[in-house]
Amino acid sequence: MINCNVCNENLTDKVYDTTGVVSITSVCTAVEYPTEVYYCNGCGHVQTLEMPNESSYYDETYNFLAESEEEDQIYLVDQGNITYRTQHQVTVLLSKLNLSKGTRILDYGCAKSSTMRELTRRNLGITPYLFDISERYTAFWDEFIEDGKWATYNLPESWDGHFDVVTSFFSLEHISKLADTLQHIKRVLNDNGYLYAIIPNTQTNPADLIVVDHPNHFTKQSIMRMLSDNDFSLQEIDDSSHRGAYIVVAKKGNSLSPHTPDSILKNEITSIGEFWKSAAQRIQEFEKTATINNASAIYGAGFYGSFLASNLSALDNVKCFIDQNKFLQGTQLMGRPIISPIDLPNEVKIVYVALNPKHSRKIIQDLTCFSGKDITFFYI
Ligand SMILES: [Zn+2]
């Protein structure tokens, strides 16, 4: 029996489980552990059965973009122009909060904290602090954060009431003990301080539902419930400024508890679970129809690409992954090179497009280097 991380109700309604034994993590590794996802009728939260030893997983194995200080994820490709996630996060943060000179800002669950690094480059006169539950990233922090302004594992008592802003960029989805975390954040915020969080939006980024190391998949309803139960006053939930995510701004204080979620939300979450079950079947059926030994490539060296590869029975036919992210090009995934679209070998006749299905067709249409080539595309 598992209980909801937000409202503690028993979770009985399963909306997804892996058909095989392999699950994919947020850092695109395959693990032999099942993914089981539940919908909470009490608060509208969506929750994945926790992997064993969550905390040691992050401390010892989780290595989010830790290759280099500059490595980053693509946020948007528009007519050949690439915007990386860090730039976009900084732009939106600065548009939402007034980070004036002297502002003390703590990045909670910060990993490499590329966002704080970018903020310090802009010479705004703010003072960044960092916190994570791992020591893995401290070498990165040392390069731009003063001694005494970062901590690992526990928040120092000297930080109580110290911060004008606590940020959480894609960390709350990893944390099972949400109430403890919210209380810790409240403790270190000053009375007028802001919590600023970016959280995946499963309804606009369906991959989030099946990321095995994301125990939490928030909905608007469950975000509101989490904040109200922990005495935060919601200022804003913005679901449009960061594609595929919610931007949440809250302050200390009371807010009304949201209504019990309706069946529309449950149906929507259920249909995302069904999409993934059918995606696995569609991949396998397409593969059977493809000519034997036809060279293929997977477009997308991220989560979708890893999911797709894990569902192919003949991975040997996959010659490469294609990705526009220059930080990934020249590296490998599953023993195959990651190349730029313009470098696609002529022998490749099948391209599995493994991108967010809400945007994938447009991304491929915009690529001039594929036009005129004899390629069959499969869309996840
Ligand atoms: Zn719940």
C-alpha cells in the first residue's frame, strides 16, 4: 500500500505500469525496475512507486548534466535557433520576481545550479546560496559561490529566516517527503520571502509520467493542495511561460484548500498512461514491418529516445542517435554516437522520432537537411 506524497490518501488507481521490466530514469539510463504510476483521488496528484533507496540513488548515482559546467538541455528550437534551458529559466525568473541588489536567494535541490551561475554572470548584485542532498556538485559550486554560502544534506540553522527567495528548479518532482521539504523552505525564508518553483507539467510534457525516478507528477490541484497544507499562500501558477512545466510562486501564509479534483483530470491522466502503453506496442509493431537489417536512427537523445530504444527488439539496426543539442553531439548513448541532423549517414532509411509528440512533427518539418532524402519516419 502506498500513500499520496501530498495528501496522504491511499493510492489505489493505477494509471500506468511498464509492460517489460525496464524503466527509464530522468538521466536517460535504463534500470531493471518496474514503473508503476497511480492517480490520487483525494488531491489529483500523480505518483510513481518509489525506487528503493531514493536518497542514496541521488547521492551516489544521480548525475544530472554533471559532465561539464556548461552542459545544458535544449528548451526550444525555433527555425534553427536553439534556446537552452538555463537561459530561459533566468529570463523567466527575472520577469517574475524583482531581484534587486542585495537579494539573498537560495537554490534548493540545486544540482550544478546552472541557473544561479548564469544569474551571477549578469552582475545584478544578488547573493546566491546553494543547497543539495549530494556532495557531487560542490566542485562546480566552488567556482562561483563563496565559502559558507552552500550546504549539503541539512540546512544550517544560521540560515533560518535568511532568504528573500528560495528557488527550486526541477527538484520537487524528485522528493517524496514533500511536507518536510516545504517546512524546511519555510524555515529559511524571511516573512516576505518567495518560493519560486519550476515543476514538470505532465499534461503538457507526457514523458514526465513514466520517468521512474520522479515520484511526483504534479497537477495544478496537487500543487495547490501541497501549498495550502503547508501554509504557503499561492501567488501564481503559470503554465505557459516555461513549456512543459509549471512556474509556481508562493509566499508564507494561508491559502484556501482547493476543491476535490474532478473526473476530467483523472481521465486526462489515464489517457497519458494509455498513450505510453500504446507507444510501446506501436514501436514494436512498426519495427516488425520495417525491412530486416534496414539501418535506422533515433532522433532525440533524451528521455524519449531512451524509451524508444528500450522498446526495440533489434537495437543493432540503430546506427546513431540524432540530436540538435551541441552538448550531446560527439558523445554516446547506449553505445551509439550522437550526431547532428546534417551528419545523418545516407544508409539510414528509418528515423524513429523520439521527441515530445506535441512538437515533434513541426521540429522534423523545420529541418531542411532531411528534405529530399528517402527516409521513413516513425513518430512516438
Ligand atoms: Zn493526494
